Amino acid sequence: MSSTPMSAAGEQRGYFVHLEPAEMASFVKRDYEILASRFEMHRHFYQGTLHALADRAATYLGTIRSDFTFSWFAYLQAYWAVRYSQRLEKKSVVVLGGFDVCRDEDPQLADRLESVRFILRNADGLFAVSERVRQQALEIVPSAQISLIYQGFDAEKYSIGRKDRIVTTIGYVRQGNLERKGLKVFVDAAARLPKLKFFLVGKWLDDSVEYLRSIASSNVTFTGFLSEVDLLNLLRRTSVYVQASMHEGFGCSLAEAMLCGCVPVVSDRGAIPEVVGDTGTYIDPRNAESVAEGVDEAMTRVATGSLARNRIATLFPLERRRRLLLGAVEKVLE
């Protein structure tokens, strides 16, 4: 058996492998910070360029120097982390985030089923962010041992402000998200409700924003990336939050909007019903008229946003994820 590398302070070391963006998505960063509170953590941003040769080398070296690898999403970066961990007699942990294992939502999953099956069969720890994701992964490998650890949020960080007639959605603006995240149908719905202000928040990753602008009515604002402070200020003023996604593994932006008292107008796809429950209005994510009707109805009950906030604060506290995540990783390391 390999010896256990320890830091000078005696802490066990973890190697955290993640995908874009380089600065880490907020929910990925949260897990990194949770792990860093207990372990000596180092991370690698897996880009996959040039046949991922540089990424594979970095992952191999990082695994050698660590006690365990921790990967967010069961894509190729997790495959190599699990494979190298197994070869080097280290432990591996993978978070299943949604699209990575949900064959109903990703028609290209068949092309990478072999690597996903390897991850599900060989990782020492598998954590799903929703029951929907867990069940989808079990359809691929029924014998996989997968723990459900919901996303977690610090409710004190969010508050309900003075609400305006504002409707918001959040998502990276790129071609693949026009339908998948409901960005196009959100813009189309805005034209049907000219007295409301619609805000589409998210970094522009290709020229899709130009297409959306070409079809948008004058009541739509494309903010691009917003700082955390600016985003929270907008959500506190937002009355209705729209998540017209074709799939969500959980829906962190949705949960954060609910914590700011936004009434959710959502599809029933993926794990969204687990997050929203009976606090929102459900719509057809393929139909702009349905989205507009849902927004119009939600605007009549802005005061019920407090129910949405209470649901997230009660069911998905950050401290619960912290406790379960650290406990599960420590169990893997025993």
C-alpha cells in the first residue's frame, strides 16, 4: 500500500479537479471552501485542450501528492482523477451534478457512457446534488453506491428587499443555453408583458447575446456578468424569477433568488420540483405564452416570495451540506 502524504501540520491533502469557469462556479467554490476548512486542498482547472495531455499530467501529479481527489461532475476530468486514484491506491470522490449523468436530458451521454460507468463503478465516494440526479445515475449503474447531499445556502447572506416589477433569469449566455436554460423563451415572453422589466443576467460566452438582442423587446436588459453584490441587489428588487430550463441538476441560482423572496416561475424538469415544491408557478419551457402567463400570475402574489425563502432556508441550509460533505469524505478516507 502507498504511504499517506501529510502536510507539515498533519492535515490530509485533497486534489480538487473542476471544469469551467476557471474561477469556479459559486456552488463548486462553496464545496472547495468547505473542504479547505478541514483538509489541505489544491485544485486544477481541467480545460481538455490538446487531448487533455497537460490536464492528465497535472491530475496524475496532483493525485500522487494527495490523499484523495475530489471532482465536480462526472466528465472526463473525473474519469482521469478516479483512474489515477485507483492506480496510485488513493481515494476518489465525485459529485454528480446533473447533466453529466442524466441521459434523458443529454442526448450525447451515449458517447461517453463508458467513462461515466467507470466513474460510477470505481469512485470511492459518489454524491448526488438531488434525488433526480441520483436516480438517473442509478439507471446507468444500478449497483452504484450514491449518497444524496443537497446543495446548501447561507440564508443570512440573502434578504428580501423592496420589490419592483422586475423579472429576472440567470444563465451563461451561449448557444447551448438558448433552449436548455430557457434564455430564448424568456426573451420571447418579455414581449408579451411590456409593462414589466426583464433582466437576463449571465456572462456572454459567444455571440448568442447578439441574436437575443435582435429578437428582444425594449423591456429586456442584458446585464452580462454581475458581481455578487450587484446580483444580490438585483434579486432583492426582483419580484419574479424565471427558470424555464429543459433540465436542472439542482438550480442554485433559482434557490438564491428564492432566498431573496422572488416568486419562482419554473419548468417541472430535472430537480426543479425538489427545489421549488408548491411555492412557485409551473410553466411549459418550450412555450413563451405559457412563460408569460406564469409571470403574470406570479406578479399577483409577490408577497408569497417569503414562502419561497423559507423553503430554501429550511430544507437546504449550508451547514447541513458542510456537515454531510465533510463526514462523507472522512468516511471515504477511513
